[in-house]
Amino acid sequence: MVTELLNSATVACEKAAVSQEALMAACQAYVVGATPLPMWGPGASACCTALRGRPLSCLCSQTLPSYVQQLVNVKAVKNVLQTCDLQLPADNTCGGFKLGD
């Protein structure tokens, strides 16, 4: 039963409308570095569209490598999710980051 659930989740992630690479291309400028771009304008809209095209559970279930985590601005990630009107996961973690209070 658990294996079936995990397999169906994996299939859902693989069949997502937006690839992980396309999502990163659309959103990277808004979450990387000490001062990421603000979430407004056409680029921000493209980021939100990309986020909505891939289940948040797919994104958040993957822990990013430590060298990538060092580049990501956690406050910016929270801002992007809020701006795109996406709910944080129940445990407030995503990609290995604690996003909640």
C-alpha cells in the first residue's frame, strides 16, 4: 500500500506539466542570492505559472544539496509561495528548508 502511494506520487511528479528545470529557470531569480528580484512583473507571473504547473509536494519532498541550499534565500522562497498564493506544506518544510515560524 505504501509503495503504491509512493509510486503514484512519483508518477504524478514525472507527469507534471512543468519540468523541474523549467521551474528553476522561471523562478531562480526570485529565490537565489542575498537580494533576489522582487516578485512583480511578467517574470514573476511566469514563475507563479510554473509553480502551479508542478505539484508543490514534488518540489518540497526533495532535499536540495547543501551547496544549493547555501544559495537559496529562505525569506524569498516564502515570499514567492505567498505571492503565488500557494500553501506551505503542513510541516512548513520544503526542499530541506524550514519555512514556518
